[in-house]
Amino acid sequence: MKLIKDNVYYCGVADFGRRIFDQLIPLPNGTTYNSYYIEGSQKRALIDTSYSKTIKEFLDKLNGKGEFIDYVIANHAEGDHSEALVKVLQMNPNAKVVTNKKCSELLVDQYGIPQEKFHIVNEGDEISLGNKTLRFHLTPWVHWPDTMFTHLVEDNILFTCDYLGAHITYEHGNIFAEETQEYLLSAKRYYAEIMMPFRPHCKKYLEKVRQINPSIICPSHGGIYKNPDFILDAYQEWTCDTPKNKVVIPYVSMYQNTERMVDRLVEKLREENVEVHKFDLISDDIGDLAVELVDAATVVFGASMVLAMPHPYAFFGVYLTNALRPNVKFMSIIGSYGWGGNLVGKIEENTNLLQVEKLDYITFKGRAKEEDIERVDALAHTIAKKHKEIGAR
Ligand code: FEO
């Protein structure tokens, strides 16, 4: 355990080798499963537990304190923070699980924890550890419906669960967030995958955190913030309603016909002073794609047809973008087909969550002809014009 402040300890585990999260987004820097132990004058509390693969290391970190827990605070039911809960309860038969109703239901579903084990809290409820008070704030949808924050009142430490986290580990063992570009990029990648689909809630709880005005923020992944503004200012930027003058192009191209048109669009957008990022869905890191979608104003999907369908990897890019629900305002499709098929329709029906104005969709048989190239040039000009109209940053 590592001391954070006056009998408040970090007992999380760093998973240096983990390379993918949710079997979806690559983790170049691993991740941590953060847990916190608080020793009050009368009671002891554990905030969240750990992941199944790190239970032994987690219990070792508790350094003998694991058998003297009065309350386990479950800020969220997902397995990376609660798979060790059953073991902790076995070690502490009299301990109560303190959580909200929704989280208790999920914990019952997942782990069969008996109903009588729970102490259910609502917004603003408190429990006393003697000289320390835990106050609970219900904050659903960052990112599950059960999420809550726990405020350690006397020490003014806020435990925000997944919210404000980052997938990063430090080989040198630092538990505090280092205020570097590397950290911010890890936090942005994390935000893009986990929080961006819930951007309005992220924005709302940002105000709540600022009202609480904690001196330290302890999230469930990544470093502890001794300077909360470091991460709060980043979230302010990422949840901004006005996107940047930026285009993101996820694409797949089998015989370079689509890719040549993607490259033409990139060239013309740059001439129009529009920032543009293209991602080959076969070989590029989709975590980087997610990061660039955070503040892009336009997404253009590029696809080849195969077997009379848009290429499956194109579908993956479209499906992922739709699920992440970025704040994009405009959308287009560029694609080449060999002999037929419904490229546009199949892509479009998987973009139902994007609240976008649809721009020109440019499909062509085989290699693009002069008139197709002219349409791509016009699309670049239209995008630049549209971005100006919405005041893109
Ligand atoms: Fe880190 Fe939603 O669990």
C-alpha cells in the first residue's frame, strides 16, 4: 500500500502487460486497477476491489489489512473493479457492500452477492468511519448506469471511479499522474473509448466535480491527480460542443482505387487548411482513430466492396465510430466497387447514432474517373465551408 494522505492508501495493481481493453482498444501503456483503503478511527473502508487476474497481487497489496474491512464501497460493478469483491467478502463475513441500488442489482446478477450484504445509498448519503466521512454522489452513465463518486469529506478526496481515468502504468511505480503529453494522450484515448459515447454526462459531471472542488482526485484507472485541474481542463476541452476544423477518414481499400481518392481528399482538405487524419482500418491503431474522433467536425468513411458488400473492416470502422458517438457534424462516404452492390446504403444504416448532416457520397466503378475526382475536390471545398459556418475551432 502507498500512502496518499492521512490514513488513505492506494492499493491498486498495475497491469503492465495488458495490451487490449474490452477486447477492442489497444493499450500501448497497459493499465491499472485502482483500489483505495481508508482507515478511520472506528471503521475501515475499501473503495473498489480488483480484476480476476490480479486478485492475488491485490490481496498482497492490502498487506494484512484485507481481513479487517468494515465497508467495501462499490462505485461501479464492472469486473475490472469488482471481480475480487467476492473474495474480500469471504475474508470479511461481517463487511457491508456500500453502493447504490442499480450497482447492487448488477453485482447480484454478476456475482450472486446476497441482498443482505448491501447497504444501499442515495445521492448525498453519508457513512462515518469515525473521524472520516464518506459522502456518495450518484453519477450514472459515466460509463455504466450504476456509476457513483465517493467523497472523503475531511480530506477532500474524490474517488471518481472510471470517470477521469487513463490507461497508463509507470514502471517506476509512481501512483500520481505525471503532467505530461504522454499522460494526456493516454487519458484522451481512454476518454475516446469509454467516456465519449456519454459526452453530455461527462460534461454535466465536470460541473459537479468543480462544485465539490476536491484537492485530490482518485480515479479507478491511471494516476491520482494532486492537481485536479490537469484532468478537469482536459475534459473541458474534450467535451466542448464545438468541434475542431478537423476531418477523420477511416478507410479500407483493396486495389488502391478507394485509397487514391482518400489521398486526393486529404490533399485538397490540406489546401483548404483543414486538419485531416486518415486511418487504414487494416493496419492502423484504432485507438488513434478514436482519439482523433474526439474533436473532429467531419467523418468520411472510405470503403471497397467485396462479395457485393462493403468490406468487413469498413463495417468495423463504421460500427465503431457509430458506437463511440463522436461529436461530428458532417459525414460523407467514398468508395469503389468492382461490379455492383449497395455500398452507401449498408454503411449509412450503421450510422444511426451520428447526428450529422450528410454531404456528397462519392462511389465509382473501378478506378475513379475525372468527374469523380472533381466531386472529391468539391467535397473538400464544401467541408471547409461547412466547418467555417459552424465556427469549428
Ligand atoms: Fe474500469 Fe467500467 O470499469
